[in-house]
Amino acid sequence: MSQSIAAYKVTYNTRKKPQTRVKEVSFGGGYRQILADQTDYDEEQWEIDFAPVTEAQALALETILLNSVNGTSNYILWTGPGESTAKYYTASGISKYKQGPSCWKISCQLRREFPVV
């Protein structure tokens, strides 16, 4: 079972931060050797900035994000802007703050996961 955040719109500040996981060995004289680490060496991360929501929506979204780190049954299934397929993610760095009388902002980082199904 996975959770979806598709109902919550993201802003233009949302961006993908691809990273490659590598192993690095340093030798004397400034020489080094770098190679890809394992089969899935591309780490996909997103900086997510959600559009303003009501307090009830903020609580629901925050619950989904916080639950995503509690095991494989709670991964977030999400399709990023410009992406064509949904992937599994966990959330971290969740920030929630009041922006107005009935308006809340939430931002977080999503990290791609590879669940065993």
C-alpha cells in the first residue's frame, strides 16, 4: 500500500536534484578513482514546495509525509512535474508554517526509494 500526494499542487519552486552515488578512492599526488556504486546508482531527490492549503489539508498532507518514513507500506507514490511515471518516495525535512489566517505552507524533500514488492 502506498500513499498519494497527487491532490496537492506544487509550486514552480519545486525542483529535481539528481545525484549519483559513487565510490571514490584517493591516491597520493592528487590522483583519485571514481566508480558508480551498485546497480541503481542514481539517487533522485526533489525539493518540494506545496501551494498554500487550508489547515485541514495541511494536517492531512503532513500526516502522509510523516508516515512515509514508517516502512514500505507507507511510501509516497508520486509523479514529479515533467515526469511520465509515478515513483516511490520518502519525505524528510518537512516544514509547515502558517502563512495567513487560514492558509498554510508545507515544503519538504522527497527521496526516491526502491521498495521490494
